[in-house]
Amino acid sequence: DAGVIQSPRHEVTEMGQEVTLRCKPISGHDYLFWYRQTMMRGLELLIYFNNNVPIDDSGMPEDRFSAKMPNASFSTLKIQPSEPRDSAVYFCASTLSGNTIYFGEGSWLTVV
Amino acid sequence: AQSVTQLDSQVPVFEEAPVELRCNYSSSVSVYLFWYVQYPNQGLQLLLKYLSGSTLVKGINGFEAEFNKSQTSFHLRKPSVHISDTAEYFCAVSKGGATNKLIFGTGTLLAVQP
């Protein structure tokens, strides 16, 4: 099994630029999650999908953040425009409902 | 709403010594409980989970945890640690019914010294 695949692994961008993070969940999984990890706030759930439908986006910090899941094998998290305080590690995770949540290796974002 | 408290931000311990990482949760409903490990520059890996049944749960790498409902705790233990156990450990809770929407604690850095 390939696991949850995220890209890019590392990105450095300038303030104001658009950032797109990508995720391929484990095949057959019906839930997909986006988490953000920072030193100050720890691991925060941003949004999660069930069968490609957003279920809870209450953790999305503000309108600059958006997430989509056009099909069962792909999701994006977009930040536009990016700000230095968005610097963090963004994790994608997936699960088959009722089972273990599997995490990707993370996308390390630095906004300068 | 559920929440998780990990009181220790860092636990230093010598190699081959026992260790306990503490986790307390609060919830008005039945919960599922998890411990994840994060090695440097990597994602999170599941160590063990409690869904129901026996309150003593054994996981990978020799770790185990005990669910204590009366004390609302789910402490993680290992009788003898190795240098390779140095990592960040996260306790997490989710609402009963499905293992979705994990709420994480702030993490405990286990620093194993030779």
C-alpha cells in the first residue's frame, strides 16, 4: 500500500502568493482530513470530507483557506493570499470509516 | 466537546528505563482513544488505540496504554525505552461511533538519553 501521498513535501513562498497543497488518500478510504501543525497551536483539524463531501470546515482559519475534493483519490488545500503566519506543516490523513486514520508525511510550508 | 490534556511537554529518560506519558481526556460521551508517534520530520504513526473491551491495550514497539474511565486517563507506558523511541507522542480522542475527527493533545517529547 502506498499510503497517503502529499505534495509538495517542502515549499517556500513569498507573502501574497497562492499556495496549493495536494493529497492522494489511500485507495478505498472514504474519509479525508486536513490538519495543520504549528509549535504554538499543535495539531489542528482544518476540514474533513466524507465521500468527497466536506463535512466540517469549522477549523478553517479564514476565507483565505479553501479545500476541495473533486474525486475520491485527490484533494487540495489552497491558501490565497498566503501570509507568514500560515507557515506550518500541513498533514493530510485518510481512513475507512470506523478504522485507523493514516497520515501522510506532511507538507512543510514556509511563507516569507 | 472532547478535549485532551498532556501535562508533560517533555519527558527526559535514560535508555532502558521505564517511562509513562500521561494523557487525560474530557468528554460527555463515550470516546475512542489513541496514541500516535511522530519521529522527526515525519508524519504521525498509530501506536495503539482503545475502542472497547479490555482496558489494557498493547501497541507497536513494546508500548501499552491503560484506559481508566474513572480517572479519565489513557497513560502510555513502556517498561524499557531505547534511543530510537525519541520522538513526539500525541494522545488523541474521537467521539464514539467512528474514528473520525481526532482531537489531539499538545504532545509530549520523549527524549531518551544514553
